[in-house]
Amino acid sequence: MKPQTFSKFVFILIALLILAGQSYAGKTLKDTAATIREAIKEQVKHPGYIKVQDNLCCADILFTVTDDGKLLVKRIISDNAALSAYITEKFSEIKFTKLGSPLNQYYRIKLSFRLI
């Protein structure tokens, strides 16, 4: 095999490996985020005991998933202190056994509750 042909072959092989690795990492990140979002959606329902103004409660939550699979709340922005306490309590109850990577990343979710 000619040296020039061999170098082209090696270059193409390395490029394909890099592209394959990036597509696998992207799917893992999307799958992890979707799994976390579904768990939060199932676990955190409207707290009926919290009084809301204008029938709407909103919270902006920044959290991370620890190595042991627990959700650790870093920050909650909400105008309702009872809602913040409720979210912290519910997030502490969620635990993942097989989440995959990436762990210890920051995630952000906005929750809105409306009384009907």
C-alpha cells in the first residue's frame, strides 16, 4: 500500500471514530435528560395545600444528579416559599439506579402549576 493512500485511510478512519463518538455522546445526554424530566413529571404534582395568587405557581429549579443517583437542588427561584419547600422535599425522594452519564451536571427545569 502506498504511504499516501495509507495516510488517507488512517485519516478517514480517525474522522469516522470521532463522529461516531460524538453521536453516541449526544444520544446519552438526551436520553438522560428525558429520563430525569419524566421522573420529575411523575413525582412532582400540584401541591393542593399551597395557596396561590392568580391561580398560578411557577418555579425555576437548578439541580444536579449526584453519583449515588439522588437529585440535589442547588437553587430554586419562586415567589412562593411553600412551593420551594415542597419541590425540595419531592426532589429528595427521587433516586435513579441506572441513569448513565453525565452525572454531576447542572440541569434546569421550570415548573408551572395552575389551579383549575
